[in-house]
Amino acid sequence: MHEYDEAVIRCFLENQGQLFPEDVASNEEEAEAFLEDCMAVVVDGPDEVEEYFEESGVDVEGNVLDADEVFDIGDGRYLIVEG
């Protein structure tokens, strides 16, 4: 089971529109439950984002940090949500 801190949950809650046409969570509890259900991953920097996509076999055109699935938490970490 993943544990997501407040910064991760808030980042997803505020930016979920970049990945989904409609909100999938309306509060922090729903956001955390959603992240747990889809096994979202938090990584420590751009290199780990690239490594994650390479290991997953996902071919991303251009900068992986611009992918809809990648959320910049703002503290050097990134949240990857595969919707």
C-alpha cells in the first residue's frame, strides 16, 4: 500500500484536469483513495521519471515531464498517475 503525503495529494487534486476530462476526486480523501487504487508512483526527480517510463516500456514523444501522467509536486518530486 502506498502512502501519499499532503503535498502529493494536494498536487493531484489541484491538477487532475491535466489527465482526466472530469474530476475523479473532490477532496483529499478521495484523491488519496484514487491514487492508491491506480498505484500512482512518486519519484525523486526528472531522471527517475524517465527511468520509470523506460522500465514500463512506454514510448513518450518529447520531454517525459510534459506527459499528462506526470505531475510536478513542486519540491523536486514527481507524481506519475497512469489513468
